[in-house]
Amino acid sequence: MLDKLKQEVYDANMRLPQLDLVTFTWGNVSGIDRDQGLFVIKPSGVDYGDLKPSDMVVVNLKGEVVEGNLNPSSDTPTHTVLYNEFPTIGGIVHTHSPWAVSFAEAGIDVPALGTTHADTFYGDVPVSDALTQAEIENAYEENTGKVIVRTFNERHLDPEAVPAVLVRQHGPFTWGATPDKAVYNAKVLEVVAEMDYHALQLTRDNCRVPQYLLDKHYYRKHGNGAYYGQTNAQSQNHAKHQ
């Protein structure tokens, strides 16, 4: 079942250590087949060096395992909530990448300070409220998903325009149209968090990117008027001549 998606999710998980986004087993990627209402996720606590595509675990949108011999990631309830509440996303990543975690632990949004940020995130990457003691002691991982959704609802944010969040005192979650795109967004978040940290050490002046520059960089890559990169026809023609 879902062999192609298992391979895709496996490949995306293996990119996390390649991109220096995880230490030990501190991360996971999932991907969903919306037609079947099933998603595939990394098994819990398995070292990346030991991981195989066949180890990936298949879960339904109730959070129930429907295929797999290993326990799914402990963050599976969080992924389940996000897939149910954000119906356009196709892949989710969670890491403990240090620069993004620094902002999460400080309880500070990753601000949109420049064009590197604006190319991917249409505005600040928000930090959620801290979970309460009751939320932590009862259904912790599910409540982690709920606090993410609540953050986006309260701030009236579009999860497609800002495909990332920081869970306060915890770390980043990112998502995208595919598992691979979610990994891409996780790396961009880590890079801009590091850039922002250094910028904020250098000045206390307002260095936010102006709205017109944010608009320019975001919309040249996203939406109907996007013009960055190659069209499908151009890419296919280039491939024929390689």
C-alpha cells in the first residue's frame, strides 16, 4: 500500500540529516494521499542510518495505524490534526533545528527582515502560545497540533502563505504541497532564523522588510503572476538537450 508515497517520505526524511536539520533522531517527515485519506510517517526513534522505505508507517486521518510493523513517530497526533485542519497541505516536517528552536524558546516570531524570508514566507513565522499543564498532561501531541491551528486562526494567517510555525518552548513545524517541499521550507526557516538572529544583534533599529518588497519577492514565486524559475515547457526543453 502506498509504496510510491513511502519512498517519497523516506527520501524526504533522509534529507533532514543531509541538510543538517536534525541531531540523532530529533525529527520526522510525513506525506499524505488525500484520495485515500491516509498518510505515511517516519517510525519513532529509528536512527536515520537504519531507516528503510519499508519502515514507513501508514496512518489514517483518525490517527490509527493501518499498515506497518513499527510504532509511528510520537508526533503522529500533531500531524493528524494538521492534515485534518489544513486540507491543502501534502507534507509535514518537524525538527529541533537550533536557530528556529532558539526563537521558539524565546517566544519570539521569526520576523520578515529581508528578501530571503519573503521568497518563502509571506510575513512573520509565528510562535504559538505555550501549552498549559493540562494540555501537556492530557493528549500532549494532539494539543500541540491544536495550538498550531489556534495560532493561525487567531492571527488570521493562511497556512499556504506562511507554511511554518514555532511551537513555544518546543520547536518548528513546516509543511508544503509535498513532503519534499515541506523539507525545503524547514531549511529556509532555519536559514532565515539564523540570519534574523545576527541582524537583531547588530541593530535595534526597525529593519523589517517593507510591505512592497515583501509583496514583490513573495508573489514573484507564488500565485498566478509568478515568474521566477522556468516554465514546465522550458524545463522539458532543457532536459531534452542534456
